[in-house]
Amino acid sequence: MVTTPRITPDLSTNVGALRLAFPTLMASGCYGSGEEYAPFVDLARIGGVVLKSVTRFPRLGNDAPRLVPVASGLLNAIGLQNPGIDAYLERDVAKFAERPCAVVGSVAGFSVDDYGYVTERLAARDEIDAIELNISCPNVAHEGETFACDAALAERATRAARQATTKPLIVKLSPNVTDITEIARAVEAAGGDALAVVNTVRGMAIDVERRAPMLGNVTGGLSGAAMRPIALLAVWEVAAAVRLPIVGQGGIETARDALEFLLAGASAVSIGTANFTDPRAPVAICDGLSTYLNEHGYAALRDLVGAANPTFLGTR
Amino acid sequence: MPALLTSPAVHTTVVSERREPASGIVIVGLRAPDLAGAVRPGQFVMVVPPGGERCATALAPYECDGERVSLMIVVVGSRTRELATLAPGSALTVFGPLGNGFDAAALGDDVGLVAGGVGIASLLLLARALREREASVRLYYGARTAAALVGAEAFAALGCAVTLATDDGSCGYRGFVTEPLARKGGEHGALAACGPSPMLRAVGRIAVAGGVPAQLSLEEAFACGVGACWGCAVPLGRESAQAPAFPAPSFGERRDYVHARICTEGPVFWAHELRW
Ligand SMILES: Cc1cc2nc3c(=O)[nH]c(=O)nc-3n(C[C@H](O)[C@H](O)[C@H](O)COP(=O)(O)OP(=O)(O)OC[C@H]3O[C@@H](n4cnc5c(N)ncnc54)[C@H](O)[C@@H]3O)c2cc1C
Ligand SMILES: Cc1cc2nc3c(=O)[nH]c(=O)nc-3n(C[C@H](O)[C@H](O)[C@H](O)COP(=O)(O)O)c2cc1C
Ligand code: FES
């Protein structure tokens, strides 16, 4: 029997200038600010937390119900509930300094100006290591997702945020577009440092007893395993279109799922809905990645990035 | 309800028993010593689905004694169906206890408990706590049919008076349990209720009309169960001690309420403070 030499594989990765000890970011809106999950998982064993998206003004969010569990996934329509950037900076941000992992702020907006303004104020804080620009929220009436569905708007929002900070800027794309590579190129041209691929897929459910939509907002975003093949294809295509590092996400539950995204060209992954099934998922994913690297004789996770994608343009 | 100082954790438990007191209602006993010591009435646990399919399921610890915690499961969909088939010896991971439970002290010494269906599961530990300090307790318990009225005897054994109701009249009052409650609810110093939303809304109306304080344990679809996703929102008056601090919205939106998380600020709220 051949025994593989036991080394401790290097799981660290870079998303542009953002250095992560582990390739696992917790997806925006799914992990609070991290403290909610601290009783169940050692936050020092995850790469980082992407915070809930924050907007210029407070938002009460959508009417209930906001969640519908569906086969292999979840529909949500939270509607960007958040206290607005003023209260957020005043009350919430200071406690993020305690996190033993990277902290990525998430900025949402309804105008180009919002993206620049909120990014500038949030990124100015030392507790924040990087900014993710949520131009792809499907759950706010008409406006939120428009920025991710129009290359010119995506470019302007990215440029506004780029001018507002020198910290790593990750722009989050929507799968609800005809050609995602066009949007990815626009973000690259506007100076984005990385891409989060992708946000939720638009969807809905109908209550057959009440003969009415299940979600208070009627439509929602589908996350979880149900969207994984869609997200993986988006990563594959974006990896062939731009050189920017990619944070792959959409239904990643196991190390094998994470590997698919890494091999398609993602430098890191985000994990959202899988935490709702089992809060131990992110640590189990890293353990599984280590086992895979050992079994296949790789010393570093970075060596796998894009390894299955002959059209991968990025660098490892 | 005042915030509870419990320490939630991941618990790896083993199924020690499985009973099916009525078709579609299953009681699963778990060996879970750490959890058994930590649970307070009205709290819940999130149960990791053994097959890994979908989000964890929120369930209320039903009985809790020594090293054992049991769950009462009513089969309504794929996750409850999976949990209802767990055989003794199976491993089951749960995390919790979570949420702020009932405030038993604030209920005084003459309490009406109102249960609709599986809502009974959240009330047994509360009844025990109330009876330990010799409060007078009456249980109002409604279900579809006689066979589904599971667990009423446990309340009687604790010394609670019991009023039963069934939709089909096969046992007790014929109709909704809120109908006998409407006649007698005003006699109690306070009410505590758990069940489907339409029943809780009715209990809330009876309580507010009669000037009786009522604690309602809400049930909604949860995703995280730990306060991370804001998916389980309920409108709560800003005056509530449980209302999360939240700035007034800038334009267009109502200002007299905020969205509270049922899983974190609740699941138990004062009826008169809800704006649902
Ligand atoms: C704090 C709290 C405590 C709880 N305690 C308990 C407890 O002790 N015991 C217990 O049994 N339950 C309890 N519940 C409820 C329990 O969590 C849910 O019943 C469970 O999550 C349902 O999961 P499921 O996958 O089986 O059903 P789901 O598939 O999620 O379905 C839920 C219900 O919706 C219906 N439904 C689904 N799709 C549609 C549609 N398109 N149109 C119309 N109806 C539809 C289903 O038929 C079913 O009735 C509690 C909930 C909370 C929040
Ligand atoms: C309940 C919920 C809330 C979310 N809120 C946000 C948000 O505020 N901002 C954002 O950029 N993405 C948000 N998302 C999308 C996730 O960050 C993630 O991109 C998506 O769910 C796909 O990953 P997953 O399948 O691992 O959950 C949310 C998703 C869920 C399920
Ligand atoms: S279920 Fe996520 S906040 Fe309550």
C-alpha cells in the first residue's frame, strides 16, 4: 500500500491584496457579523466574514414571510434590512475588531453616489479589511440588482467605490443576466480588485392552499445546493473573461463542492446557506480540502485554482 | 422577555427512544446531558438534518429530565418526515438552546396556557416551572381530532386543569380552542400560548381586549435560528424592551415598529407589543 506523506497543506489564499488564512469567506447576509455563530464554530478557523450589506439610510426590510425552504435550497427576500451607515459606524463596527479572521464590509446602494459614499465611510474604518460591493441584491424593488445587470452601471458603481478607497474592492455579480462576462469586464475596467460570483438566482414559491405567493415580497433569491451548477458555470465563464481573482459562491456545502469552484477558477469560496444546515460546515470544508491536497500530493491550495479550466486567465 | 443567559453549543446526541403516540406525531428521546441542564421553558434547538438536505429544523425541547431531552415532531414536510423516522441508536446533532423563552415569573400565579397542535411541546416545561411554585394553571389545548391531542395527561399529572377542543368534536369542545378561552381567559392573571399563527393572533386579541397580559411563542420559517440572517422578522412596537435598537427609517416607511428576529429577540413576545 502506498502511503501519502502527511504534510500540513497550505490552505491560505489571496483575493487581490486581501490575505486569507483559509479560503472560506462566510457569505454576506448569512453570517451576521460572525458573533452569532461564535458559540458553534471557532472563527479562527474560517477565512473571514462578509458582513450584512449596509446602505446609506436605515431600511426596515421586507414584510414577512422572508424565507421559504425549498428542495435543496432556500428562497429569501430580506430586503436589505440594516440600520444605515451612520448608526452602523457608531454602534456596530467597533466590535468587529475582535474577530480572529478577515472582516469584509458589504455595501449596497440605489445610486452610483450611494456606492461611493457608503464605501468611503465604511472603508475608512480600521476594523474593515476589504469592501464587497453588493450590486446584485434581487430583493429590493426594481433598483438593487440593476447595477449588476447593466455593464455601464456596474462600471460606474465600481468606479465610484474605487475612488472612495484603496482597500481591496470585491464586486458581487448577479447570475440573473444574459452575459455575465460583459459585466465582469466592466468591473475590471473600472478598477475592481476581485469578483464575487454569484449572488442568488431570482425565484419564487406559491402557497397552493392560500393561492398566493409565499414570500411577502412575492419574489426572492434562491440560494443553496439548488443553484450550485448555475454558480459554477458563472465562475467558469468569468474566469475565462477577466484576470481578476474570483470568490466563488452558490450552494457550496462540502469540500468537494468547494473544489469544483476552485478548479473552475475561484481563488476563494463563500459559504452561506450551508451554515444554516450545519454551522460546522466551514471547518469541515477546510478539513476536507486538506485531506484532498494530501491525497493528491498538492502542497498548497493555490496550485489548484483554475486547474480544471483550460480557459482560466487569472494567476495562481 | 428578558434575555436569558444560557450558553448555546453544538451537541452530539444519541436517539434513545422513539414513540408514535398518534399517526404523524412522533416523540424522539435524546441522550443529551449538557443540553438537558441548559434548556429553559420556551427555548428551542436547531436540529441538523441527518441527510444534510435543507436548513436545520427548529424544535422545542418537550420533556427534559436528568440526561434526557425529548422532541415532539409533527410531520408536515421533508425535514420533519426524516426526523420522525430516526431509530434508537442514531446520532443526531443539535445546536442550542436558543432564544429567550417564557418569563415564568412575570406570569404570576394564575395562568392560562394555550396550545394549538404541536405548540403543546413548548408548554410542558413552562407548566412544570409554574406548578413548582404552585401557580394555578389551566391548559387550553386544541387539535384536529382526539387522537392528535397528545400529552394532555402530562399536564393533568402536574396538577393543571385541562380544557380540550377538537376541530371535529371528537373530544372536548367542538371548534377552536380560542372559543372556550374567550369565555374563561379573562379569569386568569396572565396567558402563555404556542401554536399556529392564526391561533396566536386570536389569543392576542382576546388578551388585549380583556386586559390580560399574554406571552406568545411565535412559529415562522427559520433559516439560521441564531440571529444571523434576519429571515424570521416580526413587526414589534418600538416601545418593547425586546425591540432591537434601530434608527427611525428615513422616508416612506412606518416608524412605530421595528423588525425583531423571532429566533433571537423571541420566540416569545408580549401580545400587546406585536404589530403583526
Ligand atoms: C421556535 C420554534 C419551535 C418549534 N417547535 C416545534 C416542535 O416542537 N415540534 C414540531 O413538530 N415543530 C416545531 N416547529 C415547527 C417546525 O420547525 C417546522 O414544522 C419544520 O421546520 C417544518 O419542516 P419540514 O421540512 O418538515 O416542512 P416544510 O417543507 O418546511 O413545510 C412546512 C409546511 O409548509 C407546507 N408547505 C410547503 N410548501 C407549500 C406550498 N407550496 N403551499 C402550501 N403549503 C406548503 C407544508 O405542507 C408544511 O405544512 C417549531 C418552529 C419554531 C420556529
Ligand atoms: C438569508 C440571506 C440573506 C442574504 N443577504 C445578502 C446581503 O445582504 N448581501 C449580499 O451581497 N448577499 C446576500 N445574500 C446572498 C449570499 O451572500 C450568497 O451570495 C448566496 O446565498 C449564495 O451562496 P450560498 O448558496 O452559499 O448561500 C443573502 C443570502 C441569504 C440566503
Ligand atoms: S432565522 Fe436567521 S435571524 Fe432568525
